Amino acid sequence: MSTTKKKIELDLSAFPSGSVTEYSTLVCLACVFDIFTTQLGFAPRTAYSEIRKYSATIAELTAPKALRPFFDSDDKQAHCPYCNAAKRWHARLETVRIEGGKATDAARRALLKKLPQKDNQFQIIETKSDKRAIFFDWLDTLVRNLNLDEEGWLLEATRAYLARLEPKTNWNEVFEGLRVVRRSQRLSEGWEREGSRLFLAPPIYNEVLIVQYLVSRSHVHGGQTLDGRLTLFELVRRLRYSGYLDAKELSEADQSETLDFIIDKVAGGQGKVKLYHIVDRREFLEKVKSVYARYAT
């Protein structure tokens, strides 16, 4: 009787929520083996050895739209969209991207020490990116995780941005039972909760509006925010009258360039950030072995 080892899940609880992005994609091994055996003329054993050594690129693992032999599907009985191969030919590759920095370095090192080293089950890929690109990656992930047709998405978007702004705060606890987010007339920085209401200092509140506008501007005319639906002109005018643009030294910016400058500020300014990608190859290695067994018999 064969036994299967229980798959160890990665514990990401030590990381601030805004610093971790998770990706998942499927690879069709029928397509992969076909390329190696039919197109390249490799013997099944040689193809098996080469495929086991293959390391997918970050672009392949994280692309918004997967390309052959990768594809995305939540269907438990999915078929490959390219060759119609059934589920037994598919392997899931899961990738965790961690932003480098003081808030994550210790937790990242501790996590990497716990990962099994045998057979290259986990692959660690280090890259660099600029803060603006990382911000838009975060924004894209946020959009995919929100249902903009539900009323609660504004609070969820607010919590997501605050988690990115102050990663050490337990925002799930802060938002428990929360009903309203308001601009504070008293605070000059930070935030405070009173009952079921959360008050944000004007600079933070303004940046929440910016994020909500960016999230929803393609979903509705203008962008839906805590202050209602706003066009870009209306958003910039509010930011100007509230003193946000002056505080960020953007008051003299041309109207057409203002949004770009605002995004740079919200993204954290200029500069590079180191990214650590942890690729879980365990299912891939198991499925490659079983697929090879079918080819070899």
C-alpha cells in the first residue's frame, strides 16, 4: 500500500500582508512532453531528465494571462486549453513573492531555513524592481481580489492600503466590526478608531481616495471612492484644496502630469526594491514522474 506525504503549507503569517503576493498557475505536462519528444526528438527518459531541471521564468509564473504550456483555471476537472489533456497531466506551480526590507528580512530568512532542500523542491529567485512597478503589481492583485459590485469593497481597499502603509499593525483587528471610514478633522497624522468608525489623518485619507480611484476608474465612469464617484479632475481638485498637493510639493505640476506624480508619491517615491520569489515545485516534480511513467510503458 503506497503512502503519500502530507504537503507542508508555507506559513506566511509572520509577514505583513502588504509585502507578500501569491501567484498560481498550471502547466500542461502533455504539452511539455510533446515538445521534447515530438518536436525536439528526445527519448522519453531524456525528456524526463530535462523537464525535471526546467525552471520557469518569473514572467511565466506571474503573467496576468498565461501562455502555452501554462494556463489558468479553477475548474477541478479542467482540460488543457491547448491539447485538451485531462487533469492528471497538469501540475500546479505556486509562487510567493516577498518584498525585501526591514519589515520582512528576518521572517524571510527564517522561512527559507525551514524549506526542504532535497531535489530542488523549492526554487528561490531574486530580482529587483522599481517601487512604481511593485505598486501597480499590488494594485492589479487588489483589483482581482475585490468584487467592485459589492458595497464592502471600499472598506476592503482601505484596509489593503493601510496594511501596505503600516505593515506591522493588525488591520484585521482594527477593521473588526468597522462600518465607516472618515477624514479626521483633528488628527494631523496617523489614525484612531471610535466605536464603529475609523478616522484617518487627511494625508492618509487622501491616499486612500487615490487608491480607490485607481482601483475602480475602469469599472465605472470616473472612480468610486469614500467621497463618492470622482472624475480625475474632481479628485485632483480635492487633493489640491485639502493641501495634499502642497504638502507633497506637487502644487505646481501640470494638470496632465499630476496623476503620475501622485502615483509616484503613493508608491513610495523613486528607488529599487529587491524581490524574493519562492517557487513551490513539489507537485510539478511529482506529476513529471507520473507522466514519464506513462510515456515509458
